[in-house]
Amino acid sequence: MSKVDLAVSAFKEGFLCSQALLSTYGVAFGLDRERAIKVAAAFGGGICRMGETCGAVTAALMVIGLKHGSADATDREARERTYGLAREFVRRFVARHHSVRCKDLLDCDISEPEGYAAAREKKLFDTLCPQYVRAAAEVLEDIIG
């Protein structure tokens, strides 16, 4: 099974979009699966269900940082490379799905109880979110090679 399919499968198992992506890709960069799931736990639903940046996008950006970032605060070259790749990821995701904001992607404000209930009733988490996890994983595959 490809990493893209593994990420989608993890989401369908019940993990958050952020957890599905980071647990699938983080392992290759020294982050064990359990720790990745824990680290990504607050990023689902557009950062703790606030409807902001999609958790799949946030996790993909973390993976780009794991691969291309530097632990050296003076390494400006690594910082710029990481920013450039992250911007390219966002550009490609937006080209496919018009936004990186959960509210926009779902066309529903899940930060409000009524919006969250509507999203659940319309099964948006079951129908739309797997598409966003897949898109994030596919674009990430291209970016991190």
C-alpha cells in the first residue's frame, strides 16, 4: 500500500487528518508513529476544531520541516529552502482545493456547535476530508520526493 493510501486509511480508521499524515510520513524522519499521533492530536479540524488551517496541510508542513528543516538557528539556507517548499505545497494544495482553511474546504464553520453538527449530519468528515488527506499526501509525495 502506498503512503498516500496509508494516510487515507489511517484517517478512515478514526485518526484525525493531521494524525493520519504525520504518523504516515513522520516515521521516515525519525518520529515514531505513536509520538506522531500524539504531536498531531491538537491540529485536527483546522487546529483544535477552530476551522483554520486543515490538519492534513499542517501535518504535511511538519513533514517538510522534518525533512528539510534544520536544528541550527543560524542555518538561513535551510530555513529558506523549507519556507519555499512549504509555500509550494500550499500553492499546489490551493490549486486543487481553493483553500487551506478547514472552514472554506468544508463550506461549514465547525468551530460553532451548529456548524459542527451540520458537518456531521452532512457526513462531510466522511466524504470530503478523505479527499483532502489524499490531496495533501499526493502533493507531499511530489514535494519531498
